[in-house]
Amino acid sequence: MGQDDDLFESLRLELRRGSLILAVLASLRSEQYGYSLRVALSAVGVEMEESTLYPLLRRLESQGLLDSEWREEERRRKRFYRLSSRGEAMLARLAAEWRGLSASLEKML
């Protein structure tokens, strides 16, 4: 890879970081566990590595945006995540911000 490819990849990752948070919050309006969340995100074109997803889930939970619960399903313990009431309010605010920013950028691009 050349210098421009390296720079592009760095900027691409920076651009994706904020949108991944929004995608995870939006997907967790309905309860899911980590793997099912990765599959749901992938189905709409949002790819995310486990090494990115699980730390993000823990951080969002520590910020009070997610609630989680351990349960046994299919003979395995799984941690299920869902938006908390604070998370629902934050998602609404972030979605409004995203829509405004996206509309402005579309005019410029």
C-alpha cells in the first residue's frame, strides 16, 4: 500500500468510528446478544470486528446507554443488550444530529 492508501485507511476508520456508535444504538432498540448484533449490522452493510464491538458495548453500558442481562440460550450463557431509557433519548438526539449533518454534507458533496 502506498502513502495515500495508508492515509485513506486512517481517515476512513476515523469517519466510521462515530457512525458505528449510532448503528449499534439503533440496532439495540430490540434486544440482541453480541453475535446476533454483528450479524444484524453486517446484513445492512455495517461490518464490525469483535475486537471493536465488545469494547464498544461495554463502554456504552458503562455510560448508562445500554442495559444488559446474562441468560442461558441454546445451552450457552449469552449477554443480551438493549437500549436503556437514557440510551433511547441519546439515540434520538444523535439521530437528529446525524440527519442534519448528513443533509449538509450531501449539499456540499
